[in-house]
Amino acid sequence: MSKTFRPWTIDQPLLLPASVRDFVGEGHLARLVLALVLESVDLGEIEASYASERGQPPFDPAMMTGLLLYGYCNGVYSSRRIARAARERVDFMSLVGLDPPDFRTVSEFRKRHLKALAGLFGQVLKLCEQAGLAKLGHVALDGTKIKANASRHKAMSYERMAKRAAELEAEVERWLSAAEAADAEQDKAFGRDRNGEELPDWVADKTKRAEKIRAAKAELEAEAKAAAAAKAQAQEKAEERRRAEGRKKPGKPAAPASDKPDPKAQKNFTDPESRIMKTKDGFIQGYNAQAAVDATVQVIVAHGLDARQSDQHQLAPIVDAIQANLGRKPAQLSADAGYCSDANLAALEEREIDAYIAPGRAKHAAQGEGGGARIAAMREKIKAGGHASPYRLRKQLPEPVFGQIKQARGFRQFLLRGVDKVAAEWGLVCLAHNILKLAQRRNPSPAVLATG
């Protein structure tokens, strides 16, 4: 007895053309992204750059923006993978129709409008606030190290730079001397009419390499001089305050700041603005990305990025960014010990924010010592709160967000280079995270929830 199967109609033509919007269901994330770019966000800055009518008509900026944002929401970041998905995946087709851009168009659109695209973060954050997803009752701040688009093996220390540049220049000089000697002999034997193709390509390559090393060495020297000047200025101001208060600095006078680079200071030749950073999994060539996360549903309310290992200097700028984004300050803020300093605690006091920042371990806990009156008071405040303290939210908020970004959506390395471009790229990643949170609230279906 034969089994009857459901008809497989792959060769049957459609009597009526299908609408690409019907490629996905009513509650699909692609429809939310389409609604955002068509109805909810202002793309005026992007559209204004297309004033000229010369050349072929460009792709619609709303379509290109939606395509990029939808790609980031799905963990598809490279221009080639986005362009391929626009040809092969029906959810991407529902955004671009049957006219997909090629990968160069996607790449150039992102490069050209990177700052404006990252600027959409504030508009989507306002939508999250209107939907009740960002209440600023409690915000937790943390940072994560993300790889740069550069290998740490392409870096060189200041000490090695001087030696290697001299070695390369000596090699080129020896070859040029040998070439000149050979030229003289051949001129004597055959005459002076020669085609000039005798120098191999590696001579020019090594010359350029030496020039690049010299330039990186000069940058390190300039950075060291600037750091020394800033340190000397800070020491001078501190000394002036002590003299005004009639106090003397205990101990020996501080050694003058050196304006010479540390011999181990490194510069990367692929992305010179990135830095070697220590992570729990070892050292990477990367950047330090920051995110302030609201306690309601883990919406990112502010972000930042730089190339410094420490988090401490990021606290006040991120707090100010929260107010700039939403027009008000958080009631409470928690952070780990990397953000704790007397200056940061004072800054939160001035802004009237209830702070819960880990003070770290006291050097002499029995005597209650460990960093000044504010830090000692913070230690007692967190200890007194116990398990009910809002400080417990410090790990419950940023860590899952970084897990969703890096593990669930696979963002572990930046595509762009240079701190400004990388900071804007991080803004796009945070924007995509908030769109997914907005999708959960507007349509809490299992498919959308699984994406977020």
C-alpha cells in the first residue's frame, strides 16, 4: 500500500505575484525594523547627503538602514554576509524586496553614514522609554574588552622599534650600494641606457616598513611627553593646594615625570589606536567598551568606548550621557571596583545619585583603612545592605547583556579601525540590542524572544 504525501509544488507558477511583506509573519522582527525606519526614526541627516541627482539613483536610505539594523539584530555584521542574506533569506528579502544591494554598496553605506547610524541610538532609546522599558530606577555600569580588527602580533615595543628601523634601513642601504656598484660595472660594459627595473619590490617594502616604524616611534614619544606634562601639571596643582591649606606632603618628593616612553610601550601597525588589553582569557589587541544597563528589562541607556585598560575614568562621562540621552539622571547606580575612586564618588554625590560602587578590599581591614572617608563609607554602606542591597544588581544587569551581544549574537571583534569608527560601531551594536528589547515588549512571541 502506497503512502499519500502532501503535494510538492516547486514548479507550479504563482497566478498572482506575492508581496515580500508576506515572506514573514505579522509579529516578525523584520516587520518591527521596517516600521522603525519608515515611521519612528528620523533619517533626515542620512537623506540630506543625497542632494545631487547625478549618476544612477541610489538605494533608498530607509531600506539600507533597515537592512543594516536587521543584520546587527541577527548577528550578521559583515557586508558580504548581509548582502548574501539579502539574496537568500526570506526575512532579509522582506526588507529589500527582490532588489538586494551588493556587499560593496552595504559597506560603503555603513562607512559613509556610520556616525548618523550610531546616532539613531538615542531615538530608539526614547522609544524604549515610552514603552516603559527604561525607567532609570537603577542603572548598572560595566565594561567589556572586545578585539580590534588587528592582531596583537602586529604590534612592536618602543625598544624594538629603534633597533628594527635601523636594521631595515641598513638592509636597504646595503642593497642600494650593491645596486649602484653593479650599475657602474654594467654602464662601463654596456653603456648607460638601462630600463631601471633592477630593484626588487622588497626594497620599497622595507623602506615603507622602516618609515612606518619611525612614525609609530614618534607617536609613542609624543604620547609620553604629553603624559609627562599632564602628570607634572597635576602634581603642581596638588602641591599648590597643600601649600594653601598649610599642609606638607609626607615622605620623599615625587620623582619628576619622565617624558621618554616605556621601553615596553607598544604600537600596533594595523590599528594604531587599539591597545593590548588583559582579559580573563588572556591578552587581546582591542578596545574597552562600556554599557550602562537599566534594571527594568536590561535596555542599554548609555554607551562608550576607548582604548584604555582602566574603567575608572568612564563613570562620570557615562552618567552624563544617560542624562543627555533621556533628559534625567538615574536614581541609583552600581558598578564594580574598577570604577571606585574618591573623585567618582564625589561626582555622584554632586549629581545626587545613590551610588553602590564596590570599594575593593581594604589593605588593613581590621583598622578600617582603605582609600579615604568616602570609600570607607561606601564599604560600610554595601556591607550593611547585605543580600538586599541594590549592589547585587551590578552583576545581574551588564553581564547578561554582554553575554547576549558576544555569545548569542556573536559580536566578538570589531570590523572597523580607529577609535572613532569603532566607538560608532559599538553604538550600532548597542542600538541593535535595544531594538530587540523593544521587539520583546511589542510582540512577545517565542521566535522574537529567542532572538533577544
